[in-house]
Amino acid sequence: RFEGITMAPPDPILGVSEAFKADTHGNKLNLGVGAYRTEELQPYVLDVVKKVESLMLERGDNKEYLPIEGLAAFNKATAELLFGANNPVIKQQRVATIQGLSGTGSLRLAAALIERYFPGAKVLISSPTWGNHKNIFNDARVPWSEYRYYDPKTVGLDFEGMISDIKAAPEGSFVLLHGCAHNPTGIDPTPEQWEKIADVIQEKNHIPFFDVAYQGFASGSLDADAASVRLFAARGLELLVAQSYSKNLGLYAERIGAINVVCTSADAATRVKSQLKRLARPMYSNPPVHGARIVANIVGDPALFNEWKAEMEMMAGRIKNVRQKLYDSLCVKDKSGKDWSFILKQIGMFSFTGLSKVQSDNMTDKWHVYMTKDGRISLAGLSLAKCEYLADAIIDSFHN
Ligand code: PLP
Ligand code: TYF
């Protein structure tokens, strides 16, 4: 019975925060989890979110159940934010959108849809990718394999490898793509490369499956960060897109996101939506309302929407500033001639440093810098004041 159950391994990302908490050293730094911190390294609730929450309280919004598909105003807002309100896929009502339990829950619903309606179809995921992708598809019993993505030699994209692996996959596979700000590498395809990726996917009758967890957080612009998804939609392809508001609105614990399925007709979208609801119903019945109202109220009010955009630009800007300062500090302090420019080329919350597991252990054991063992550091958890200390730690660990 329960006595026979063995201990589960800790989550490789969230486990880092646990270890950090237990450390009492004065210089300790948590660069593990991808969560935005202020220059004082404190969690940040957006002003626009606080404003909307007080409005909601004043209005006395009730706590009745939402429908299975979530808040209608949210579903409309989230699809329009992703595709643009004037996109033909929206105008022609070809998108089935339902509210999900943030990015993770939305990905899990999509996986359930694949398992039920595309039995045996494989999902191709990038190597490396966000660790939870594998867990999600494993638990949904969806087979997956990896395509080449990161090239350690160039600390860049292995574009040839990526294309040939997508080409070699069985026709009609799902290809999981990070919409922007690839986690963990911070390396995105260029617009020209996106076109070529779309060509191969189209040739092979694959179905693109986007994970959009950082819209607005990569460039600071919501539209620019949705360009990859819109490029695929413009080709008239069917596609899946999971969205998250954890990072761009700082709603981590509210669990607010959505799954969008772009179909070839409005009729198909209606049927797909009915099936998504059928999958959601026995899992969690209906989603939470609070985060959905926050998003719908902000996106639905031009003044609040502009406030959000300004705060997002501020957050993305702070990360760019620490990225630059870290690079400058490394260049000044390191006498080995190592090329650090990859740090400036990477985008989003993370930097993939190329530190090995042993070197990452040195970062933590000797310098009290907490990070994942794949060499990823979250720049969102770094302050300008700590850049020089971090540069010392990185240089010491690389030459260790
Ligand atoms: N996908 C990627 C690539 C992520 O980095 C994350 C984490 O932020 C998620 C999905 C899901 O996060 P959440 O479930 O908090 O929306
Ligand atoms: O990669 C990260 O750090 C974020 C946060 O199970 C995260 O995506 C990490 C692990 C997890 C959920 C979210």
C-alpha cells in the first residue's frame, strides 16, 4: 500500500529555491527560477494589477463558478493579444480558445487533446527545453522526441540540425516551438529562420505547437513577441498555442493562461472547443476567475493597457540593463580572452552560460549563487549591484 511508495525527485528548477532558502550566507543569490525581481531583489506586483484588483473589490465582483471554458471576456482578450484583433483567424472565428491553468495547465490540456484525437502522434521538443515539457507529455502519454536546437560550439542555434530533425520526423508530428525568449537558452530563430522552419513544417504536414510564456517580456513589445505565431497563422496553418500570464503580468500564482487551437473553419473551431471543455471538465471542472478578470480588465481598457505595456517595458529594460552590466563586468575582469558576447545575444529572462554541472556546483557551493545545473541563470533575479560579484563567480567557476 502507501508504504511501498518511493521518494520522488525534487523539481530541478523549483528545488533550487528550496536550497537557496536554507542558505544563510550574506551574498547568496537566487538565479534559479525564472521570476522577475526588483533591483532590490524583491518580488514585484505590477501597479496596474494592484489598481485593477482594487477596482474589482470596489465593484464587488462575485465568486460564482466560471463556465468550463473560463471567462468569455478573457478568452476574447487573450486570443486578440496573441494574434492581433484584426487577424483573419480571429475575424473568421477559426480559433478555439479556452482558459487554462496558466501555461502549464494549457500545455497539459493540449497534450490531452493530442493523446485523444491524434493517437500515436509524436511531439518534437527542442534540445534543451523547459524541463516540465517532458513531464507534461509523459504524464499525458504522448510520445515525444527531441530536435537539435542549441549548439554549444557557437553558443547559438543549431539551425541545420533543427531543420533536418524536423524533416526527419514522421509526417503529421506536432512541433513544439517557443514563441519567443527560448527557455533555457535565450536563443530565438531570426525572422528568416522562422520562415524556413514554417516551410519544413508545411512540407511535412506537421502541426506547429507554440508555447508562449514570455509575450512582451523578450522585446518589451507584445506585438513583436507574437511575430513567430502570427507568421504561421498567416500561412493558413492549423496550430496550437499555449499562453501564460505568469511573467508578463507577474501573475505567477494566479494560474492564468489559455490554450488556442487555430482551425481551418469556424465550424471545426466550435467542435474543437467543445472537446477541450470535455477534457477540462473531469480534470478541474472550471478555472479560477481572479487572474482572468485582471487580464480582461487591463486589456479591455486602453489606459490600463498602456500602463501595463509601460511596466512590461520597464521590466524587460531592467533585465537588459543587468545583461549589459554583467557582460561589461566579465569583459573587464576576465583576462583569459574568452568571448562573452553570447550574453548580449541571448534574450529574455535567462542566460545560458555554458557552465557545466561541476562548474554550476562551484557557483553554488563556493559562491552561494543558486542556479540550475544546466548552466542557466535567471537575469530577472539579478541586480546591477550584484553583477560584479556574479562576474567573479562565473570567471572563477569557468577556470575551475
Ligand atoms: N513554458 C515555458 C517555456 C516556461 O518557461 C514556463 C514557465 O514560466 C511555462 C511554460 C509555464 O509557466 P506557468 O505555468 O507559470 O504559466
Ligand atoms: O523555467 C522557469 O524557471 C520558469 C518557472 O515547474 C517554473 O518557467 C519552473 C518550474 C516549474 C514551473 C515554473
